Amino acid sequence: MAQWWSLMRAQSEPVRDRQGLYLCVAAVFAAAVGLTIGMMTTRLPEQASATVVAPHAPRVAATLATHASEPIPASRSASNDPGIAVTEQQTLVVDAALLNVFNSFLLKPDDGRAGQLMVYLKSKLSPPAYAEAAQLAERYQAYMQAHDELLAAQHLHRAMQASIVDIERVAIWREQRDRLRQRLLGDRVVQVWYQNDDAQLDQVLQEWRQRVEDARQASAQSAPPQAERYPVPHWRDPAEEARHREYMVGVLREVVTGYAARRAGR
């Protein structure tokens, strides 16, 4: 019996040894698998983050490149004076603001203001725009001189009053002045510079002529004045009517005032 037990014990020990070996191998394999899974789990956020950020980087770069390559319009940087404008092709913009710049020099009583205007324009404009501005300034000065010579021949009193307004003589002078403007300045310049003043003058001439006609009819007792034809309602109130008439006389005074008188402040 003792011999049998010894034999069985001797046979079971190799089996236990093999089982222990199997368990060790299984434990090592499980540890390796766990380590691999842990490493993969740790790296996943980095991969996901890289996938989200990467597509945005090229778009940002492309946006910056687009803004950097956009051209700046020439009209934004070509002139430092808000009264002078040029196009993107570096040509002069003729507008009322340019006329104000001219007058700020040419209607001053100081000598040499024309030369100062040229220096000023040259400092503000590119060569192409300056050439246009200088040529237009010379034409404007020629118009100013011819205007005063032609006006002097009309013998129109600048300090006119409502009682002595000769509306037809004023209208004749206006026609002569307009032809002079067209000849020396050109239609485009005249329209831009004077269209508002001309519209105001047209209204005054029309209303004044109608008032003269109504007064003539009333004095002849041929028909009562048709006051409703007037474009303003102020005439019914004497004080408002007086102010409106003075406004109209002021428009007519401006028409018959020469440039020399404006320089002298008269």
C-alpha cells in the first residue's frame, strides 16, 4: 500500500508542475493584454484631438492669406484731405467738396493764393489726379475773371432791394453766365458744382415773375391774384411773407455778386 501511494505521488507531481506552468503563462499573457489595452485607452484622446484640430488649421491659414492678399482701394489712401477724392484708377473726382477746396484758397484776399492752391493739391494727390486738378483749377480761375468782366457790363446793383429788383435783367445775366460756365468749365463740372444753386434760382425766378404778373393784373383789375400758385404758404402771414421775400432777394443778390467782391468781403 505504501508503495502504491508513493507511485501515485510521484506521477501527480509532474502534473501539478505543468499546471503551475500553464497558470504562469496565462498570467503573463493576461498582464500583457491588459498593458496593451491600457496604452491604447490612454492614446485615444490624443488621436481624437488631432483629428478635430487639424482640419481647422488650414482654414485659418487660408483666411489669413486671403485677407493679406486683398488690395487696398486707392481711394482710401490716395488723399489725406476729406475734401479731395480720387477713384481707384487714380483719377480726380469732381464734386462739390472739390469746389469748396478751390474756394478756400481762391476766395481769400491774400496774394499768391493760386500758387498756394497748386502746392497744396500737389502734396495731396498722385501725379495723374494732380494734373487733372491743376488743369481744372486754371479753368476755374479763368472763369472767375471772365465772370466778373461780364457781370460788370450788366450794371446790376449787388445791394438790390425787393422794391427795385429787375427780374428780367437778372434772368438775362443768368443766361449769359450759364453759357460762360459751359464754355470754360464744361457740362459735367457745371452740373456737379452748380445744379443745386441753379434749381434754387429757377424757383425764385419763377415765383418772382408770377408775383410781378399777379401785381400787374391786380392793378389793371383784370383778374384777382391767384396766390395759390405760389410754392410756399408763408405769404398769408405778413411777417412770414417779409422773411420769404428777403430770402428770395438774398438768392438774387448772390447771383449778381462777383468774385472780386467776395474776396474783399463785400
